[in-house]
Amino acid sequence: MTSFRELLAATRSQIKEVDPATASDALAAGAVLLDVREPDEIAQGVVPGSIHIVRGNLEAQVESRLPDKSAAVVVMCAGGTRSAFAARTLQELAYTDVVSMDGGFNRWKDEGRSWQIPSMLSADQRNRYSRHLLLPEVGEEGQKRLLGSRVLLLGAGGLGSPAALYLTAAGVGTLGIVDMDSVDESNLQRQILHNRDRVGERKVDSARTTLAALNPDVDIVTFDTRLAADNVEAILEGFDVVIDGADNFVSRYLLNDASVKLGIPVVHGSIFRFEGQVTVFDPLRGPTYRDFLPQPPPPELAPSCSEAGVLGVLPGIIGSLQALEAIKLLLDVGDPLIGRLLTFDALELSFREYKLNPDPANEVTWANRDRIEVVELDGVCAPSVGA
């Protein structure tokens, strides 16, 4: 029977070990530092830029976190034992340039090398967001980024309801909601933030009640007011992304001009009867609402939901897509719908995509931001916000 000491000695004979000075040189040359310690050890200090995979999860997660098997990897634990076994495991998984750091983090720190106390998720947060933590594209760093993010919702109606629920569940740290309406019984067919007990209550208050019960990590900031030229910039200031759930052109053009001036991306959504559409207007990277629709159409060509009707489940689909696009923007993952208009037909259950290009005649651009004056459209009615 092989003892632990014999097993460790055999493992060390099959791998390469380096001291912290050599490891530091390797990191400076572009090597990846893989930290295989437990979460409670990580809380005591980390080497900046390191990747954390608990030793027990290494085989299951490393290939998605470190897809390049030819990359140089320095494996570190607390003292150098677990990292030796981890280095051997990586070799068995066909990683070709792996070393273990002798003495581990303890020796690294004792030698006065750079380290820091990380911001950490609490035990409750690790449990709540555990499915996010399993995703290489999110992980703990991504979840902490979400918790530090700020998203503004224009409207607590049909589109704002599913978007708000999913962003809150995902742990977006601050959620702003703009709406000046009260809950009406006709809203309940699609506006799932609200319920019968809250008919007559202000929508922002009803939304806060629902969302606060869903996730105490999220700070709900409400604006019980009509979006106007004299307040839109102040409301948008400080938010990372805006979700447009408005049902009128006055709000959409105000939002566009202010967001372009401030450089804030807008996830646009709209619905009509059985059809919906989603796109991302990022003034720094692509076309904006005025490129898409330079002038509002005549009112008879753009009736509201109260005039034309809408299938109740439709805003659930479109609003969820808006939440998805917002999360992609916040995490900087995937391919957001910048310059792409995604349309959905519920009766056909079909999606179509159209390319959007900047309009050369449009002067409301990021490049001209210092000359943008945010004003309200003349001659266009402005009903309450929220489809």
C-alpha cells in the first residue's frame, strides 16, 4: 500500500516545481496563475490576476476556464502540496506547459511579493448565485461585477416587468425604475410585477415591493415622474445600461438624445399585438435610435397597446431578451445586438434579424455630444411610460 508521502514524492518526480521568484518571472512573461485553494483561504489573500478553481473542481472546470492547453500555467496552493497534484492532473489532461509553485501562497507572501485581500461573495451569495459561478463567462468575478452594476428601467410595465425580475434575480446591484403611472387591473394581463392587491398603487412602489422580496442584494431606486427634457440627464447619470420599456415616442427620443450625450448604451424593446423587436443602441459602438427611426411615424401608424392590443406573454419574451442583452453588456460577453435588430413573430414563432447602419445625416452622435441639446418633441403626445 502506497503512503501519502510516497504518492506526493512520486507526483513531484513527474512535474516541474519552481520557486516564487521564477513563478513571478513566468507571470510577467504571460503565464497564467491558477490558484487551487479553498474559498476560505482565498478570502485571506490572493495574487492579483490569478484564476481560482478549487482543487476538487479542477477536472470538471479547468478546460472551460483555461481552453488553451499550450499556455504556460503556474499552479499555486497554500504550501505547494495540492498544487503538485493539480499540476500532475493538468498534465494528464494534456496541458503541456505546467509548473507547481513550491511553498505556495504562504511563501509568496512571506517573500514580500504583491498580494491583496479580495472582495468576496458571502456564503449566502455563493449559494444564491451558484449556477452563475459555474459559468466560465461569469464566475465569481462576473457576479461581483453584476453586483456592482447599475441598470435603469424606463417603465415598470409589460417589458419592464420581466426585465426587472430577471435582473434582480441575477444580482444586478442597483436597479432604477422610472414610471409615473398607477397599477390598473388591465395591466395585470402582462405586467407581472404587480397583482390585484396593488391596483391603484403607484407602479414604482409596487415594483419595489416585488423586487425587494426577490433579492435583498439589489438596491431599488425609484423615479415616480414623467421623463422630461429637464430631468432625463440627471436620472440617467451614473447608470451603466438603460432598458427602454417605453410605449411612446417622446420618451424614446428623450432617452436616445440623453443616452448618446452621456455615452450610455440602451437596450431597446417594443411590442405590438403579436410582434416584438429588440436591439442595442450603443452610442460608442453602433447606430442609435435616431439612426433607426430619424422621425416618429404618424400616430395612426403607431398605435399603443391600449389601442391595438397585445398578447400578454409577448412582453415576457421581449423583456427577457432585453434583460439578457443588458447582462451581456455588463459582463462584456457574447455578441450583443449592436447594429442588429431582432424581430419576433409570436404567431409564426419565428425570429428574423436585420442589420442597422448609422445614418450619415444624423447629427445626434457621440462625436457631437458637446452640441446635443435634449429637448422634447413638438406635437407628439406623451402617454405614461411602460408598455
